[in-house]
Amino acid sequence: MFFKDVKFGPQEGELRFRLIHFWEARNTLTKRLNNFYGSKSKSVYRVAEPDVTIAFTWNYVLSVLENSPVPFPEDRFRFYGYEEFEAACDLGGDLYDYAGHVKLVNEQALSDSLVLDEVEIASSRRILVNVQTHDGPVMKLYIWDKAAAVFCEKFKALGKPPTVILVTTVNPKRFGGALSLSSLSSSRVFFDMDVQATREYLDWFESNTEVANRVNAEIVTKAETATIGELLSYMKQEGAKVAWFECTATIDDIVRDSAWYYIACGGCKTKATKVPTTLMCKKCGKTEIVGAAE
């Protein structure tokens, strides 16, 4: 059966395919699938064009396809550029892939002495990579959770900072007013020589270093500490340009009359329900809980 022949509902045919995107998948192998279900593709966070999604049923059979008479091509990617990501930002639409050359890793310039702070990465569960595609703008690429752990593993195995990075199924979002790309649970990370697409980009980079290094990412993303007073003074300047600032603050107090303030279950943090003599939690099912201010 071909993908174009899959209809809505249970299917008993056999699909032979190369697995590219699969939530929680760890290995991309050529597979054979029996017993599956055709469901309508979601309008948000799509990774392919067809209207029908292949869903696994309770009795599905997924096995490795060996000695296939049909040749399968290497992984195929759907790349987007800055303008296209800008147009799709925060719309929750299709998820596309992104490739470019690395400018900064966690705000550190690339060098042979660059070392990742794995303790900090494990705590924050993310890595921030500033990436530029050809001679386009430098973009912030946030790599989260499992993809961040894979980034660290591949970084150490490579023995030096990567020149080219490719991340699949990224979601364009706006953080602090600036366009950024964010990985999802299905995202995979590739470096310099991992796949054909990164090898081709690396060839371009080595032949066009002048163009590739035209933008200094350290200037674009330079971190500076400023007080609220200094920001106000900047805003009052007649020639002030539009600028974005990332603010870090410590919660000093919670205004109890604010709509954001509520008493939560001390266990699951769900908003507690008041009863005549105590508090209860509908989520935990407990009729008496210890409340906590949130």
C-alpha cells in the first residue's frame, strides 16, 4: 500500500517506509508496518503535507525491512529560512527543519577550548545556539530536553565545536519580542558530517567563509547588565532605536489581591477548592489538603 492510498479508519495493508519523524523514536531505520489506523492530520504542529496521519493501533506489527527490492532514499528534510519562519511564527502550523552554521553556544564564541557546562544544561534542560543560514540574520535556536542531551553527547564525540547544525521539526516562537526557534520532543540534531544535508552545507561554508562570517553574533547577542533606571534613560533618548531586553528578576512578594494569586494543593499544585472547614483537591481526590500559596 502507498501512503496516498491510506484512508480514514483501520487499515490491514502493509506499509514499507523509511522512518524520518516519529515521536520518542531514537533510531531511524527502514521499517515494515502491519495493522495501523488512518486518522485526520492535526492542523497544528504538522511534519508532513498529507491530510491522513498513520496512527499505530494496539495490535500493530513494526519490523525491520531487510533486502527490500525497493530502494529508499536518505532522510529528506523540509527547510525554512528566516522570512518563512517569521511568517509562521506563533501560528502552531507545520513544523519545518532548520540548518545553518553555528555562531555561539550558550553565548560562548566557538573555539577549540569551548567546554559545555553539562551540570547547568542538565538543570536548565536547554541549550541556546545562535545560528546563521548563509548570509541571513542570526537566529536563536533553543534545544530542549532529550535533544539537548543528544547535543552534549554529539558535541563530546566530535571533540570540537560543530560548524554546521541541523535540527528537525522546530517551532518558530517569539521570545522577548525576537523570533526564535524551539525544538520539540520529535526533534533530532545533526552535526557537520552526519547527513548529506549537513555535508553539503559544510562544503558551502568552507568555500564562502567571507560571506558566512559577515555577521558578528557576539555583537548581535551581546549580554549586558542594565538597571531599570538605565533602561528608562535609554527609552527617553531622542535617537533611541527599538531594542529588546531579557530581564531577570527575583520574586520579592505576591500581592494577595491579584488575580494571579491563589491557594494550591501542596501536592499537585492544582488550585484548591474551598469547603466549609478545609481545602480539597479535585485532581488528587483528597477532601483535606495542606494549601500552598502560588
